[in-house]
Amino acid sequence: MKEQRKMKMMKISAGIFGALVVAFWLLILYVEMGYGPLNPMFFITLVPLIPILALLVFFIRRQSKAVKSGMPLRDERSEKIENKAGRYSVIGTLWFLLAMAFYQMFMEELGLPEILLRHFIWIVFFVILGLFAGFKLYFGRKGDA
């Protein structure tokens, strides 16, 4: 019964998180529209939004099914998988930031468009979320972490 209550709170918090991410993206879109014509680079932030929200729904549904079948909400294996996914996503984010630094250094020479800071923050946010969700899914299906 206690696990069911925790699962209900997890569903509510995941719904709030998803709604906040979408609301913030819409708020940024509204602010961007105030600056004039939208930069096409802005829509790059939309590309990972849909898969991340889909992964969020997938994880919550899978966890809900596991709790209904009698599995505990948290166990040693899931904590180990989440820790490993977190470590790998931090390393992946560092590599991504290094790649973005090189992009910024050579964008003028290569004729690439400039990424504004407000777009860059969203891109990094989605990269971190996507990497963590992807690694968690991978290590969860792989077997022993």
C-alpha cells in the first residue's frame, strides 16, 4: 500500500515536471517572438522535447506496472542503474560542452549560425535529460549494471 502511494506521488510529480518543461518552452517561444522573426536555431530545442517527454511517460508506466505486480519501487539494482546512468550522462554532457566550445570557436570560419545563450541553455538542458534517460533505459535493459 505504501508503494502504491509513492507511485501515485511519482506520477503526479512527473506530470508536473512534464507540464513545467512544456510551459517553459512555450514561455521562451513567446519571448522569442517578441524579439522579431524567430531564429531557426530555436527549433532545435524542440527536437529533443518530444522524445524526452515520451521517455518520461515510458518510465512512469513501466514503474507503475512493476509496482502493481508487487515489485518494490526502489531496490539496489535500480539505484545502481540510476547512479551509473548519472555518471555516464555527466561525462556525455562534458563531451557535448567541449564540442559546443569548438563549434563556437570555428563557427565564423565555417559559416555556421551563431547559437544564442538562451538557446544554448535549453539545448544543454535537453541533452542532459536525454542522456540520463537514454543511459537509464540502456542499462536497465542491458541486464546487470
